[in-house]
Amino acid sequence: MTTIQSREFGNTKAGQKVTAFDMRNENGMLVTVLDLGATVQSVFVPDKSGTPTDVVLGYDTVAGYEGGTCYYGAVVGRCTNRIGNARFVLDGKEYALEKTPGEENHVHGIFNKKIFRTSLSDGSLVLCYHSPSMEEGFPGNVDLEVRYSLSEDNALEISYKAVTDAPTVLNVTNHSYFNLNGQDGSTIFDHKLCLNSGFYTEYTPSFAQTGRIIPVEGTPLDFRTEHTIGERFLDDYPQLRLCTGYDHNMVLDGKEGDFKPIGTLKSEKTGICLEAFTTEPAIHFYSGNYMHLDAVPNGKRGVHFPKNGAVCLEAQHYPDAINHPQFPSTVLRPGETYRQKTVYRFKVK
């Protein structure tokens, strides 16, 4: 049976109280979620020797999450990833979004800096946020619900639900950074990865989308057979070099909306294996190429974030889908309900 206990985590610069919720099952797993950004702050799972090991990166303080620039563990939105040139047309009207500093595009949004309302329901933690119309330039009021549930087989389920009162764009995800070696400052080059993906979507030089869907066959983005993340990391492949590593939207095999496997991630050092599943049509596979440039250089227990110190597997719709009608739609209209479910299950191999 999962137990959930709350405790004070700190205060924002504006004086808002931030609360941490500790979710425990009877099988040795502990997940801590903050109401700031609906953030997964830590995930402790037993390693092969039974030692509790924290496998997601983050900060020990509210100041870290307020000052950090890498979205550690947060729910991001309204629209995860990039909207090209921070503009889109919906129902014949053009909308201009706030550009992310240092970018030509709009990236991720500001949900990670917001305090969510919280409640407990049927053994789950429910976090809600009201995004007012024209927040960051997006039309329509949006009410988002994020539900975290912890099972006895060490699976963290994240379910999303949202409605709007006007046509808008919505594409949310959780931005957890996984290092199954624990909080030791290591890279993830030794992690073995297998992805249920035969295609990826191509970047422009400004990191928007060309609209092309490219087969992974014969490229270093082919993880259909398990191998280490570091094995082909330095291959001379244009899309890999453009991103200085893996930072790509991977199209998942299977039907959109069906609950399907993303793949597996394994650490030989700890024996911990992550199995991931989602209803989303894609994931963003990111190898932490810019972690070392985070505005807050050190994380939990003072450990420095090295370049390539974690991997993200962010369940999502395709980036910039609103500007590419051949991509699965990210438009949400009144009377519709946005739904998504993603599960991260941990085992020892």
C-alpha cells in the first residue's frame, strides 16, 4: 500500500511555501514530488545489493529549482520542446509566443516555475494548475491535472488530463533526468538503452523541425537493438553533431493513443533497469548535452552536474506539430479532454 506524507521543502523568493510529498510503497521505493512545477525531486529504488539509490537528478533547495535552467524533474508546458520561431497559426489567427532566452524558438514554457494545487485521491497525488488565457501568448484558459501513482511493483505512473475554453495548443511531459548509477557525478555513456523507435524527426539548424520523418536504419539514432549510449555518441552523423549528442524526437512504433513500450534503460553498475511505457506517439531522447551549462552547477548533495550526466525519455507529441500538419495534432478544443499516461517501472537485473 502506498503512503503519502507531506513536509515543508522551503520558500520561493516571492515567499510562497513549497511542499514536498513523499510517496512510499512496501517494496523499498520512495518518490518525492514537489508542488513547485509538479516536480519529481527524487526516486529511490533498491539496487542489486538492496541499497536505496536515487536515480533522478535535481536540487536540494527551492533556490535550485527557481534558478536552474534545465527543467530537472518538472512538468513542462504548455508546449514541451520547441515551437519554431515562437509563432503558430490556429484557425486562421497568428499567435506570437515568448521566445526562450538564447533561442529563436519557444521552448517548454513556464509550468516548471508555478506552484500547483495539491490533493490526495485513491492513494495518488493529484496536482492542478490553471493556465490563464494568453499566458506566454497561448490562447484559451487551460486547466491541467497531473496525477502521480506508485505501485507495489515499483512503477511510477504519471497521468495527465486537461481542458480548455478556447482552441489552443497543448503538449506536456515530465522532464526527469535519469542516471541509474545514482548521484555519483558519472555520465550515462555506460547505460544500455533500447528504444521501440524506427524513425526520428529532423531538426533545422535553428533546432526547429523540417517536417521530415527519417528512418533510424543505418544511423547512430538506431537503438532498436540494445547498446550503450556512448557506443556511437561521437559518430560523424550531421543530426548528431548538430545537437552535440542525442537530443531528438523519437517516433514510437505502434498507434497513437495506444499504451505501448518506450524501451529499457540499464545500469550494469547498480543492476537497476528502467522500463518505460506511454500513450504518446513519441519521446524526446536527450543525453544531457548542456547540463554542465545549468545556471545552478551543483545538484543534490552538492554533486556537480557533468556534461552527459543523465538521460531524459520525455513522452510527448512531436515538437512544433502546430506548424507541421503532417505531424499528430497538438490542438486542444473546447469540449475535448487532453489525456496522457506514462509509466516508469524499475527492476533489478
